[in-house]
Amino acid sequence: MSNTIHGVNLADYAAATGALANQSLSFDAILNALNINSDQWTEVCAEYQFAAMTDMGTYMQYYGNPGLSPKFSNLLTSTENNANAGANSIYSQLMGNMSNLFGGADDDDDDDDFEIEPVPSDKKGLLAFGSIILCQHPTDTFEIYGYKSDLKDMLENSWEIINQEGAIETLEWLKEEGHRNQQAEIDEDTIEEIKEYQEALSPKVKLNIDENGNPTDIDAWDIERIGSVARYCYAAGYIDQQTCLQYLEIASKMAKGNYQNWSEYAASFMTGRLFMYGGSPANFAAAILEMLNNPSSLWNTYPLK
């Protein structure tokens, strides 16, 4: 399975959207840099709109500094690149200095800082929902890497969420409908994709697929997204913590009504990912196996049942 579409990867897409939003580059210049046409750009956006959410670290890094992408480095002037140096430096500090990441150095940046309240001690188990998708962020708190403005851009680009109304509408759609009642589209690449996903998860997790190669259960694909979208929207300031916790409670009830353990939950999620979205299984499979194998992980600390 290719990790690019029309020669464009997630980093290129993030750099392109960042350049469109923050740089003095025309849409035609963006297309020329990517060596694609407008129709192909539409397909690129469709491919990466959810990947931006699941690999937010990459998306925010290149969105904040498009010059990091070789396809845009020669188009951006040194002045423009320097203007984004702050964003780049933030990412170099992410794993080494959490306090610098969340503490704004200037008063002018206060509006871009996250306002995250501590997780109530009796609700920490709810953070297990959304922890696959948020695997590149702290999983035991509501904290999110980066800046609020970048998170809001991602929510708008990926989910068309720009306010409380949009957040609730999306969460209700995931709760009531989502993808679980839609017919999966199976093409000639599906068999190879199934093999790739199963190899990445083996032997701990087995996909929910019948003898004809059709998915039998993908409910956790929607349940996990309830968790991640609720947590993203809380961090963005679109919903308060109480509302976020209410949707995490909904996710918990749905999961416990469908699955006996986290392995079953993970199998359902990855089957949904495979058939309803696609993309490389590597990051999510690694996160799942880590949470299943690590005795101190959220999943092992808070068993599903």
C-alpha cells in the first residue's frame, strides 16, 4: 500500500494547506509545487483529511512550517521561513520539554494556549477511549501537543468543525450513525491491505473479516472517533470538560456493550480503519500492541470489563 496519493504524502499536504493559509502563495503555485492538477488536489484532500487528525504531530509540524517540505522549500523566501521558525522550534522541543510546550512565553500568545483542566480522578479510565488515535499525545491527560489555533485548523479541515454546534453535530453523528452502517467498498487492493493490517497486528489482534473478505464488525471505528473528537473539541475550546466526559461515557457504554476486552475493541477499530479509510496500519498497530502489552497502559489499568 502506498503512503502517497499522486506523489503527495501527509507532510506535503500539511505544508500545502499551511502555505495556502499563511504564505503568499497562489493556489496555482501550490499545484505546481505538488505537480498535480485541481482534480487530483481534491483527491489528495479526501485522502488526508482524517490522516491529519490521526497523525497530528506531522500535520501540525508541516502546517506551521511549510518550508520543511522539499516541495515548498525553494518557493518560500527566507523571510517567510523565518516567520515560521517558532513553529519549527516548538516541535524540536515536544518530546524533551513539556513545560515549554504548554507554557506561552509571551502574553500575546495566551489566547493560543490550551486551557486544560485536570482529569477528575474517578474519570481517568475514560481516557482509554480515543487513546489509539491520540497515541502521539499524552494519553493519561486531556493535554494536546501544539497550539490551539493549529488544532482548530485541523478540526475545520478534517471535520468541518468550527464551533460548539459543529462539534456536537459531529459527535452526535458518530454516536447515531458513523460508518458502521455503511457498505464497505472493496476493491482489488483490499486483499493486500488485509494482509498488511493483519501482519501488523499479529498475533495479538485478528481482524473482523468473514470468509469472503467482508468486515463483520467495525463499531469501534466510530466509538474511538467519539473519544478522539470529543477530546480534540474540548482542547480547542468548542465544548467544556463536562460535555467531553459525557461523550466519553457514551463511548464507554457503547464499547462495553459490544466487546469483552480491548483486543476485541482494537480488532473492530482496525477493521473499520481498513475498510472505511485505509492508509498505513503501522502507527495505530504499534500503539495498540503497546497498550495491550504494557502492564501500566491505560488499557491494562482500566480493563474494558
